[in-house]
Amino acid sequence: MKAYSQMSKTERQAALAAAEADYEALRELGLSLNIARGKPGREQLDLVSPMMDLLRSDSDYLCDGIDVRNYGNLEGLPACRKLFADLLGVRPEQVFVGGNASLLLMYQVIAAAFLSGVRGEPWSRAEKVRWLCPAPGYDRHFKISESFGMELVTVPMTPEGPDMDLVEELIRDEAVKGMWCVPKFSNPDGIVYSEETVRRIAAMKPAAEDFLLMWDNAYCVHEFATDFIPFPDILSACESVGNGDMVFEFASTSKITFPGAGVSCFACSEKNLARMVKLLTVQIISYDKVNQLRHVRYLKDREGVLALMRKHAGILAPKFACVLGMLEREIAPLGIASWEKPVGGYFISVNVLPGTAMETWRLCRDAGLTLTKAGASYPYGKDPQDSNIRVAPTLPPVGQLEQAMQIFCAAMKLAALRKLAAEAE
């Protein structure tokens, strides 16, 4: 295979004709495939189905003297708070356990900051609220900020994490009230923040005294191609430099047990926790402690979680190998895309030829392959280079994933060749 940039005009015309024919043959198959969202596959869900059989007798619903079927314990079941504390490396008294969605907890923290104030005056009284968004990043984070009318500010990602030189410059603006972070196996790049980046984030001195660091540690135990990677505790790191109240850390069991019936949490300073409990008491009396207990009984402890995640890894590793292998074989020699090679998390971030991501996405859609829309990994859904596409290999079986990648690779080739042909005219 020859790189497109090294082809003559005649060779490119021949390659374009072949790419058109290959794409049309795939489109005519009438496939319906989906690699848009990071959903666990059926085999992963089956791993944890025995959890549903753990609570059978009346006595099974008692834990630490608490009947989990009743009201109370808004902060969460003590045993579940301890489980999350052990996973995150924090103290149980810093943990609040919620329902199945950490995204909802993130929204509630931001809503509290706007309506009541978490660390100071309500943000609704501010003339302008700006928010830092490392990108490519998680589209649902950006949507939360956008829904409150914030001005989203893009911060480029580097192999070490967010561009901290730029972050440290931007936080001099008092209107900058916070930043999203996915510190381990970032969505979608799969980057693990370096210790230096974590140190600089923890030591930030924003002009806004009520700045919030939203630390979404969604993939804290989600290795699939390496042993468990220990990670610094951001709460302790912030506390050690006088920033203990700056950070809220989030996690969940969505990719450990059941995405639709898991357990989520946030961890923060005890001062912030007391403030949030006061505000949440108005909204809910208690979350689902039956489900919290079910998770504690099944997962048991940190080692139990890591043992389960090794089983998940055995299922996921071949899927990521399938995607990366096809990219190496079909795309790498052509010089039209680059991608990260994550060892954990749920995504692969592919950077296609600038100016062709949306066209690649459209071609995939028309051939029956659903991808997260091109640009979604950037604030307002606008990728300035029109180059990034997120691939989620986890849901389909390997056979379907191979078909999906055939379409994806064919679409990348065709979009690139059409662009190069247009530029040559």
C-alpha cells in the first residue's frame, strides 16, 4: 500500500475509483451496526447477573444495623461509602453515594453552584461564567456546562493531560469557574494524566475563589491491556496545598456492573459534603440502598472489584485489538489518520485527515454504521480541524466489530481521496 500523499494524480484517481466501488459494495449489504457509545457487551453484563440473586431473605436486607429497604442514610450506606473510598483512595466520610448515574450527580453539583452556591455566592449572580473543557473530551460534560449558559473554553489535550500552561493562564480570569477532567483513560483519547499534570492541577490558584474542579474518574479501575495502574488521590493532593474544597471527584459502577442499575458517588471535602447534603435533602430522602447493598455483597472490597475487572479485560482486549489491528493494516500505510493506543477505558480516538471527519461520519451512517457524531468530543460539537471521531468497540461481538471497521476504514479512505481530489482541481 502506498501513502496517498506519495501517489501521482493518476494513481489517486485509480485509488478513488476503487474506494468508491469498495464503499458501495459495503453499503449495499444493508448492515445495521453501532459503535457510538461505550456500552458493555452482553457477555460483560452476564458476568454480574448473579448479583441479582443475593438478597433473598428478610435478614439479607440488614447491613450495619440498617434496614436498607427503608428511608434514611442520604449520604449512602456506610459499607458502600467505604467500598468507593477504598477504590478512590479517599476517606469514607468524604464519599456521597447516589443512584445509578454519576452524570446526574455532576449536574446536581453544577446546579447547586448556580442556584445556591457551593463555595460562595450563586453563579447565577455572575455577569459571565466561563468553563474549561479539555478536548477532545466527553460530550455529556460539555452539554451540562452548555445547558447552564456557560461560555465553553477549549483546552487542547496533550499526551500528559490538559495543556497546563494554557490552563494556568486562563484561570487568571475570575469568570472561569471550573474545569472538567477525566484523569485516567480519558474519554476519548485514553490518556492517563501524568503525575506532574495532577500536581499542577491540584496546585492551581484560580482568580475565582469558588472555582470547581470536576474530576470524573469514570475509568479508575478499567485497565484491559495492562495491570492495574495506581493513581494519585486528587482530594489529598488538593488538600495538601490548601485547595481541599476545590475538587469534586466522581465515579460509578456503570462499567463494572450494570450501566442502567449501578451505583454512583462523588467524593469531596467534608465541608462541601455537608453543604451538598443540605441541598440534596430538599430533593430526595434517600437513594436506593437496596442496590447499594447488593453491590457491596457482590463486589465485597477493592480486591473483589479488581478481580472482576480482570474478567472484563478478558472480554474487552480482543475487541480493542480488532479495531487497532484493522487501523494498522488498512489505514496506517495510507498516512491519512492517527490514533491513540489505549490500555484501558472504553474508547479509541481517531484523527482522520483534517476536513474529512464529518464526511467520514456521514458515509458510515449511510452504510449502516452508527458512530458518535463527528465533532461531539469538542465544545458546542465543533471540532476546529474537523478531524476527530470516537470509536466505541465494547458493545458488538468481534464478528460485528470487524464488519463495522470495514465500513469505517472504507469511509475514511473515500472521504480522504475525495478531499485530495477536490484540492487537486
